[in-house]
Amino acid sequence: MKTIFVATDFSVRSDRAIRRAVLLARKARAALWLVHAVDDDQPGGIVEAERTAAWALLEEQARSIFEVDGLDCTPLLVLGDPFEALTQAADDHEADLLVIGPHRRQALRDVFIGTTAERTIRESRRPVLMANGVPAGAYRHALIAMDLAAGSGDAIRAVTALGLDRDTAISVIHVYDAPGTGLMARASLSADQVDGYLAGEEARIGREMDAVLGALRLDPVARILKHNPGSVAQVIQASAREVAADLVVIGTRGRSGVTRYLLGSVAEEVLRSADRDVLAVPAGPATPGPQS
């Protein structure tokens, strides 16, 4: 990981993102860019006033990061629709990671998720880290949610390429559907027959999961395979709490098959409800530079 972008709107939420980005940049010895987007769909005078004020704040924050953390930080002000401007700037500078703050946990959270945060993640070709937790140090335990369709290793490869697996315990989880249970229930089959079907499905899917992990040469500290009782996102969140993971990693693009990690469904629900950091990885993300 050579370049980290952190987005700021000068709020407390952004402060959390900046703290996490500083920790990551220091550990990876990566270049840190502090980015603010000014919406240029406003009268020219307002845009210019916002640019002037924002640039002064950006320079002040960059100077503070250097004075407090001893870390060089480059301020960058971009114009345009915030999510488009942020993701385009990340592409232009070949950022390996874009860090944003958590969404507003208020009645208006749907509005926020549906605009800046969700749209940034939806549009980004690069991994986006939503910093929900209070940054207190390097990540201790990451839980990677994976499916078993084509591209199922994207999230794992991103974690490795970003160096987030260094000195960090890695667990993986796959939440599977067993559509036959509904048919079996309607056919009034016994509980033992249903349990036998689920055990067979779990064994089959477990072998597929082991094959993917073996191909990726990943030996996680925990391999979690759970049946989906209704909400994949809730199962992922509960499992993150069970293993005390401080980072959850999810894919944000649709997959084939029954279980899908789609922004707007599973990924969106995880992002909205997460009480810990979430790394959102698009399918086939730009490959980060190797750790030095």
C-alpha cells in the first residue's frame, strides 16, 4: 500500500477517518492525502467562498497531522459532485485505499447512505474503508465475508495487497442458503431429515470454501460457515462480535448464485449497522502497490 486518500468534511466523523488513515499510513509507510470535495453546482461566489475556507482548513489539518504525528500529509481540494470528485481523484492519483467516516446514525441516515457514503463506495474502483470504530491502534482481527462464485477471492486479495493481514488475525465467513429446507418443510419431512440435508449442504460448501482458501494460500484462524436464517448481514455482524473482529471486509458487487454481496442489500445493511470498521472491496479492484 503506497497511497492512502482520506476524505474530510471537517466533521467529527471525518476526524475518526483521519485518525484511522494516519495509523494505516504510518504502519505501511504510505503517502497520505487529505481530500475535501466542494460541490460546484452552486453560484460561483458561493463555490469560491467555500474553496477558500476549505483550503485553509485543509492546510491547517495537514499541518496538525505533521506536528502531532510526524507524518507528511498532502492536502487536496477537488470540485464536483462529492462522490464523483472523490473517486475520480483517487483514480487520478492511483490511491490504494480511500478512507471515509461513518454515516450519520440518525433518522436521516438513509439520506446520507443514499448519497455521499453509499455512492462513493458504489462508484469506487478502489477499496473504501468506512471508519466506524474509535481508532486505538492497528487492527487486531479482520473478518472477511466471502462467497464462492467467480471472483470470491477479491476481498481476500485486497486485504493481502493492502497489507492488512500483517500482524492481524484473519477469519473468514461464508453464509449459505439451503433452499431445500423450505421444500422439505412443506413436504412435512422430519427434523432429522432436515438436519441431515443441512449437514450435507454444509459439508459440500465447506469443501468448496476450503478449495478457494487453498488456492489463495490463506490459512485463517477461524473458518466460519453458517446457514442464513434470514439476514446475511446480521449473521456477519453477529459473527464479527463473536470473534471480536475490529474490521469487517465485504465485497460490494453482485455475484452469481443464491448468496450475493450486493451494495443495496447485504453490503448496504452491513455498512448501515456496523459498529466497527468496514472495508468495502469492489469486484476486480485496482491492485494496490506492494507493501514496502
